[in-house]
Amino acid sequence: MPVYVVAYDISDSKRRRELSDLLEAEGMRVQNSLFEIYFKNGKELERLKRKIADIIDRDEDSVRLYAQCAECREKAIEMGDFCNPFERDAVYYF
């Protein structure tokens, strides 16, 4: 399965926080409203899409999921300061 880049524009703070929490549990935040998520199979992707649909208001909010193939990922250009997701103020259990 490819990596998906998930971007959103949510008008309501409660829905935005709920979606952000969901996406952060599923993948890695790379910018404020941009996540990269790796799926093992299509069922995981479909499950996430259903959860997103349950959170958003389709009349006010937008969410986009962009598939990235391995070749496209290798061509990605990163510029600027990037935070390491494990440097945040959080506790991680492995």
C-alpha cells in the first residue's frame, strides 16, 4: 500500500481537534494540518475514511487523502525545519 498524505481544513475547533487526534493516532503529523499515514492494506484505509466521515461536516469541512507511490516519495523535496515526532511533549509506549 502507498503512503497517504492527509490534509484537512476544518472550521469547528472541536471537530478539528477530534480529527487531529484521530490522524495523529494513525500516522505522523508533518505540518499543522498535514499527516503522512502508512497503511498495511485497503481495509485500514477504508476504516480511516469511515472514521473521518463520522467526524467531519461535509457542508463546512474538507479532507483530502493523496496516495504517494514509493517512487514519488523518493522524489519528495523537504525544505526548512522539521520536528521529529518523538521530540514532542508526550509519552510513548512500545
